[in-house]
Amino acid sequence: MIAATDHAEQTDELSSAVENYVKAIYGLEARRDGAVTTTALATRLGLTAGSVSAMIKKLNAFGIVDHTRYHGVQLTESGERIALKVIRKHRLLELFLVETLGVPWDRVDHEAEVLEHHLSDELAALIAARLGQPTHDPHGDPIPTPEGTVSEGETVALETLEPGASGTFVRVSDSEPAMLRYLAERRIFPGAHFEVVERQPFGGPLSVRFDNSIESLGGGLARAMRCEPQDATADKRVTPSRSRSRRRPPTPASTA
């Protein structure tokens, strides 16, 4: 009985590791528009290059990735299906935690990382139904469909816009919780409309108007904020019932 339990735990750990790898490769492929190096993957996962190389060989044998020595690694169709399935669960969990349980949006990424490996397809479908079949998570990232399709949409970094430009803030990286807290304190969330008022010289911050307030946003934050400029905001991202423009995600009733 103990041996069977140990085997089940080892299988779960391997499955979780595979899911973490394919999700990381998918994210890096999107950024690099091509094969992912072992070094980049090791950095993303916080592992040694040797450990990553060993796992890549296993994934290649399973048909989950294509790996050519000195040319990096790419997901196969099978690997991409796995990645999108995990990403769907992750982003559904993030939205569920924010909208149903009131977890602050700067904490949900970590919680979803733990839960995504244990969420069944059936429960994911129930969560999606409860949330009204959402298309985006709290940070504005698109949620893949159950069929494994995802629409990323065309966006630009706020940092690239010049004074006088306006549009809609649609997406922000969830990798820096401090940035998310900064935005939440100022009630700036995906769906917020803005106008760039001023750009300080020598890489200085942008002054950006949101509703009736003007906020100073430094280069790192302005780079992380993705936007649809005014001429591209025929908003196909969310239905009116899912719009979260300038609305603070609910906070827990108790801080105990």
C-alpha cells in the first residue's frame, strides 16, 4: 500500500513538472517567436541548466517538444495542447480567487501555480460556467478555450506611447506583485481608459491621466502595462458584463 502511494506521488510530481516545463516554454516561445534556449528555460524555472537538459531529453522522447542540439527547444502540437490546458486552468483559478474569494490580484498567481496541477477538467468547466465563461483573467491575459485556442490580440507597451496618445489599458504582467499593488492602490485595472500627458526626458517616468487623476508611471511599470491605442480599441476583449474598468478587485472580508 505504501509503495503504491509513493508511486502515485511520484507520478503526480512528474506530471506537475511536465506541466511547468511546457507552460514555461510556451511563454518563452511567445516572447522570442522561435526556439527556446536551455539557459533561458533554466532562468525562467529557477533550475540548473543540467536539470533542464535532462528534462528536455525526456520531453523530447515523449513527443512533447522538438529539441535540436545547439538550436533550442520548441513545443510540438501535443506539447502546445498541454501548455494551453494548464494556462486555461491557471487563469481561471486566478479570476475565481479574485472575484469569488476576494484574494488580492497580486497574490493569485502564486496560489494558482499550486492549484492548477490538481484541478480536473470537470471542475475547470464548472468554474468557467460560474464566472460566466470569461475570456480574460484579472491581469488581462486571455484565457484559452476548452478547445485549446487563444487570442492574444495586438497591444503595445504604454512606455512606447507619446504625449497626447490615448487608449485602453488591457493587460499587465503578474510577475511583479509590487507593481500590481501599486496599480491597485491607485485603482488602475485592465479596462481603464487613459491619456499620456507628459514624458520626462532621459528615460524618466510618464505622466498619464486616468479618469480625473494624473499618475506618474516609471519605465519598468510602463513597459509591463500593455495597451490598445485609441485607433485600435474596438474592444473585442470582454463583454460588457465582464468589464472591470477602474474597479478594484474585491478584497477579503477578513484580514485574519
